[in-house]
Amino acid sequence: MRLGAGTFAACCVAIEVLGVAIFLRGFFPAPVRSSSTTEHRAESPAPEPSAGASSNWTKLPPPLFGKVVIMLIDALRDDFVFGSKGVKFMPYVTYLVERGASHSFVAEAKPPTVTMPRIKALMTGSIPGFVDVIRNLNSPVLLEDNVLRQAKAAGKRVIFYGDETWVKLFPKHFVEYDGTTSFFVSDYTEVDNNVTRHLEKVLKREDWDLLILHYLGLDHIGHLSGPNSPLIGQKLSEMDGVLMKIHMALLSKEKEALLPSLLVLCGDHGMSETGSHGASSTEEVNTALVLISSAFERKPGDRRHPKRVQQTDLAATLAIGLGLPIPRNNVGRLLFPVVEGKPVREQLRFLHLNTVQLSKLLQGNVPLYEKDPGFEQFKMSERLHGNWIKRYLEENSSEVLLNLGSKVLRQYLDALQTLSLSLSRQVVQYDMYSMAVGATLVLEVLALLLLSIPKALSPAAELDVPLSSPLFSLLFYLTILVLSAIHVVVCTSTESTCYFCSMPWLAAGGAMLLMSALLCAIVSALTKTVVSAKRVGKNPAPPSVRWSELDLLILLGTMGHILSLGASSFIEEEHQTWYFLVSTLCLALCQEVCRNHFLGSDGDPQCGLREEPGPEGAMLTMQDGAEGCAALEEDRTRAAASAFERLGSMEQRMVLASPWAVLCCCRLLRALNQTGVQGAHRPDLGHWLTSSDHKAALSVLAALSLLAVFLLVQRRCSPMSKVALALGLLGVYCYRAAIGNVMSPWQRGNSDISKGIVEARFVYVFVFGILFTGTKDLLRSQVAAIAIKARTVGLWEIYSGLVLLAALLLRPHNLPVLVSSLLVQTLMAKFVWKPLNHGVAEVTVMHYWFGQAFFYFQGNSNNIATVDVSAGFVGLERYVEVPAVFLTAFATYVGPVLWASHLVNYLSSESSSHSALRHACFCYALICSIPVSAYIILVTSLRYHLFIWSVFSPKLLYEGMRLFVTAAICVFFTAMDQTRLTKP
């Protein structure tokens, strides 16, 4: 079966996406879990240790608090409470922290710092797996042991109001609840009012034991306008008033209650300087945690600084406070200040329960647990505890007993710290089998692509894909047999859960058939390559092969980028790599333009690869030797001279100036958004524009940018599309004015600010209209006499529709990035690629490089925190998963998508080769597959690296998503190639 190079590449990338998905599922494993067979049954608590004496304390201690209220403020960064913002906007909380009956902490959240994993950490005390960053979009039911499950089993009545993620995680745990959508970030008022409106009634009632409130408004403000927005202060003041209301109500009820109440103020994660979260910066992982209760004693003048603790420590503390068993998978420690006012025996009992739970978890997950320092400390603490109990039962009080009790307390606290650290290091168990299957598929596809280069880049751009040969190949059946045997052995002997083993046999068998077929295809391609090499070897070998400077730059740049992925610092600052590559590319183009224009006859002869048909199809041969090089040099010189002679004087100046203009444009864009890790905190033009003091400047810049977008795009549109584009861009400005980003003459202060639903949908109408018109022209080109013109206009209109959608989704200060992208595309297409006669492969690689650079120019990085979630809710009244995910992905990868779309337009209109799109699709797939394959090998070898979860894992997610986008781009290339008609 003969396939075009584009179709072949699209199929290869689709298989690679499958392999990456399996690899990701194995790489992001499940955290440590208790191996207890009574996971869902109540276990009797560990008895109090004794040494020769019988203790009568074999039950759980009674609860310390009668009612507990958890007030969770999403994205409550520690400095919002303990810093200058807290002093200014949260005076009541500041008073409680400095002088009131409270204990304050800075709780460290482990990455990924997104809501769902952090809720799991708070309630289970475990460290969730990194894969939960994906599950955050659609939270599954939490089956793990947690505080709410224990509370329900003990008959506690739990009420919840707020983020509906809790309802999804704990669907049958609340006697009353009211969930609000967490992903609609445009709403920061009603989402909190829907929580607060229940407080007045519920605080007067006595039919609850645990009240949980999850406020989302602060997080939504951060996503919309960042942590320095004036709205942050207003929201903090609102939350301060809510907390004061709750605290006063609890204090008034305590006069009639037997036990004091506990009010917990906490955050699930922090907020980066751009207003987002998900990564591991200090601002994102440090959250405020304040425990407020009349049971906490504080002497006059006792000023305490917040202590640093782990976010997972809250689960054990809540369990002890409510008189519940500590969750089995908890790796946190009891916050000792909560119980330090209790008698020594009770303090020791609480610490003993915590250390017993941690030691059991250690035994279930560490084979040599007996040699672990934490386990040894626990055993010593337990012996000392038993001696203390013996003395306590014999003599109720003495100074020796008090000193021994203090020693046991310190020993327990040291054991808790060591056990918790040991378990935190053991939080993951990699699914190596699934990783191996996924990596095998990815590497097989890469090998097949590399071996297919000669045929795929031949003039015909077609490959022979023998679909029936594997059925008659002994290697195919032997490979299936070996893979099936390995599958059975691994799946029957493994003790941990394996994703690939849990798949249905039909799906697993299909993957093994695919691996076997790919192996046979690789062997077949390799055999043909060796035979062709021997046949070519019979001819006189050329003395040398000359590469152009641009070819060497592309090769060395690609290799350098791949090698840089092995260092965490280069991953964090990958934008610098792409900035360097595109700047060097511009300089290389400047040199090439000047040489062809001024020194055409003095340039070096460019002897290299050329395409020449052979007896068995097109194959690559060498043209060299003195005569060949002289002829090639003469041809290149004559072609360059004639190309420049056909240009006017103004056009010649534009050809000379264009690479320098592109270089200057890229340099200016670097100052717009500081990204990465090292420079993210530095001031940039984007922060200056988005501040409320410079709203007028941002408005002028946005208006001029939208005007420039229209001028750059409209030139090849049909008259109807021009009108739609103009109205759509006007609607973009109206949308940004409606939500308060820019100024407009018809707005009167902040009272007219809305969600911009109508304005955004107005733009969507024109986006769909332009895309529909372009698709109609493409279909018309199949039958009409003016096929070529209709097809060219149709492709450009599809491109215009994508540009309009990008203008709507990008934040106003990023509109200059869109304008610069369009300007660079125009200059390169008209004054660089066409006059210099660059080949399809070179143009494709340059489009890919510029697409990656513009991905970072718009402020993206390899941190999850830089994903602009607000783009997924433009024009939506509520959270709808499919459009929200699509819009967020498009806004994130708008640079690569627009450059790939422009590549299709350029090759369709400028290239005379009927196989140009096939060559481009194959080159694009190959250059995207190489870094993905290399990175999978790197992260597998570095899976125990210190920064594996904070640096390498987010990059792996980005690479997986980028490969998915590449698959969509290759499908688009293939579809456009199928509609292409050969020019007469």
C-alpha cells in the first residue's frame, strides 16, 4: 500500500500520542498506600504502651473540640495574612494572630499546587500523585481513607458550602451541601456570596459537628488580574469580615457547650506573581494556616512567629481534635502546639497514635523498614513511653516523672519528624511496565520516521507500506509470542497496581500487535536502506559533502536543544534556548541575504544533497567534484542574481532589512513578559501595562494592535470576510472593555463592568462565520474552474478565523505578541523565504522554531502556573468541560498553531511542488518527535532526581500536550494535501 509522506507522518504521530499516553500513565504513579486488608473497616486503636503494668487506656482519646469550622480560602498565600496585605486588609485576623488565642503556621503545599490534590492532602494527610493535576478538571470519588470518612463513620454531621470539587470527592459525606463551580474564573463575587448566604442560619443551628467553607473569589481574582490587583484587598477585607462573624458566633455558643470550638483558616495553595498556580515557586507553595480556639492559652505580650509546617499535618491534627482515627495513608505530623496545654499523659497518647500510624505505613511500603532511623526512634520512644506509664501508675506526680515525660515527648517528636520525612521520600512507586510499553512505542515510531527520510523527502513523497507482510513474517509472530509471555509474567507476579495489566486483554493485545508490526516495519526499512547503501557504494564515493550554514545551524540547534533537556536549569529557562536559536537564525539569514546580494559570485560553492530519480523510485544522490561544484556554484550565483534583478530597489532594501527587523522584533518581545524561574519576579512591560495606573496606555496599545491585526490579515481575505474580521476585532475590544481590562468611552466607572458574555459570543459568531466561509471555499475548489484561487483564499480565511480567535483569548497586553507574529510571518514569507529560494524542509523547521519562540513570548513557561485558565471561560456562563479545555489549550499553544497554519498557506500559494505539503508534514512530525522521544528517555533515567516533580514532570506534561497538538497539525496538513490540485 502506497501512502503519502504526510499521511504516513500523521499516522506515526497518532501512534506516538498513544505511546506517550501509556508512558504518562505509568510515570505519574499512585502515592504510597496502606497495605492493610481492612481498608474500609474500623480498626481498634493501638493501646497505650506499658512496661510490666496494665494500662486501662485502650480506646481513642475523647475529642478536644465540640465544633470545628474549616474556612478554606482558595489561593490564600501566606503573605496575604502574615504580610503587609494582612495588616492592611485583614485587621481582625492580624489581631488573632498577634494577640488572640490562636496558633499560626506557614503550611507548605507540595506540587502540583492545584485545588483537587491539595484538598486530598488536607483530608487524607497523604501526598497526592502528580497525575492529579489532570484529574483536577474532573475530580473522581476519593476512595482513600480520610478525615471525612472517619467523621461520618463516627456519626459526625458534616455540612459543606463552596467549591463543588468537595462534593465530587466526597459525594455521600455531607448531611447538607451547596456546591459552586470552581472553574468559572470570571466570577469572583457571586461564587463567594453563595457560600456566605448560608452562614447566618447554619451558625445558629446545633445539628452539625463539622462545617467546611471553601471560598473561590480570591483565586479567581488572581487568575484574572494577578496578586497586585486592587480587587485582592477588597476580597481579603471581605474574608476578614466573614471570619470575624464566624468566630463571634462560635464564642457565643461556647458558653453553653461542654467543649471549646475550633476555627481553621487555611489555603489550599498560594498564588504566583502572575496570579496563577500549579508550580513550585515560593509564592505558590506557602499557604497561611491559622488555628483559632479559646482552648489555646496565650500569655500577655506573647508574640509568636508563624512556624513552618507541612500542609499534610492538618489531617492528623483534625483527626485528634475530633476524636477520630488518623487516616491510614497520612504522612503528616500532629501540630503539637494544639495539644501542648493538655496533661502530659494525653500528649504522649496523641503522639503515640500518630507514630504508630506512620510506622504501619512505613512497614507496608519500605521493605527494610526495621533499619529506617524513624522506625528505630519510634521503638525507642515506645519503650520510654512504657516506662513512663509504669512510673505514672505507681506515682502520680514527681519531678523525675515530669523530666522523663519531657524526654519522651522530645523523642516522639523526633521520631515523627524522621518517619514523616522517610514516607515523603517514598511517596511514589513507578509503574515501570507501562512506562516501558509507552517508551517502546515512541522509540519505534521515531526509528521508523528516521529510516523513512529518503523516501518521504523524495520528489514523489510516497512510501510503500506493506500491510500484509507482517502476517507472513516469522518475526511478527515471534515478537507477539515474546511480548505476550512478558505480559503474563509481569501481570501475574507484580505486587503493585499496573495500568497496562489492568487494561482489557483486547486493548493490551492491540498494543502488542502494534509494537510487533512496527518492529517488522523497522526491520524491513532497515534492510532496504542497507541494500540501497550497498548499491550506491559501488559507484565512486564523493570526496566530501558540503552543508550550508543554515543546514548546520538547524542541525546543531536541534541537537543542542535536545541535550539541554537533561538539565533542570535549562528546562526552567527553556525560553532562553529558543530566544537564542531564533536570534541566531536571524543573523544567519542576514549573512545569507548580504552574501547573495553583494557577494553572489564570491560565495562558497554549496555542494550537497539533491533529489534524483532512481530505478526503484526517487533516491538521494550526491553531486560533487570540481565540475559539479562549479556548475552548482554557477547555477546558484545566476539564480541569486536574477532573483535580485527582478526585484525593485525598494524591495531589495526590504529583503536586506527584513532579517534585522525580525531580530529587533524578537528582542523587543523579550521585554514584554518575563518568564521561567530566574527572571519571573523581575518587572516587565506586561506588568506595567496591566497595573491599574496604566489602563489608558494599555487601552491605546490594544486598539492599535487590533488595527494592525486587521491590516496584516485582511489583504488576502474575501470582501465578506474582511467585514466579519473588522467587526470581530471591534467585538474583541468591546469584550475587554466590558470586563474592565481596557477603557471605553461608553463606560462609567466600575459599575458597568460585566462578564462580557454577550460581547465574546458576538466575536464567536464572526469566528465561526470566517471559518465556515474558508471551509466552503476549500470545498468549492474541488469542482470550480478557479480552483487554485478559491483554495488559496479558503486556506487564508481559515487562518484569519484562528487569528481572530487568538485575539479574543489572549490578554490585552499580549496583543502585541500576536501583531509581531503576523508581521514576522509577512516579512519572512515575502522578503526572505521566497527571494532566497529556501527549500520546504528549511521553511518548515523555521516555522517550528518561531512557533516555539512565540509560545514563550506570550509569557508561557514549563510551569503549570503560566497556563491562562481564564481563557477557557471567555463567553461561557458556566463551566462546560469540552469548550473550556479546547479554549485553554488553544490560548496556550496559539503560537505553534498559527505558525503551522501559516506554513500551510505559504506552501500552498508559493510552492510549485505538488509534494510540498507532504514534505512539510513529514518534517514537522519528525522535528516534534525527536525531542519527545529524547525527553522520555531522560525522565526515565532521572526519575529519582531531586527536581523530578517540580521541574521535569511539568515539562513532560507540556511535551505530551505539544505532541497532541502536533498530531492535530499533521491531520490538518494531510487534509489540505488531499484537497490540493496540481497547478497547471
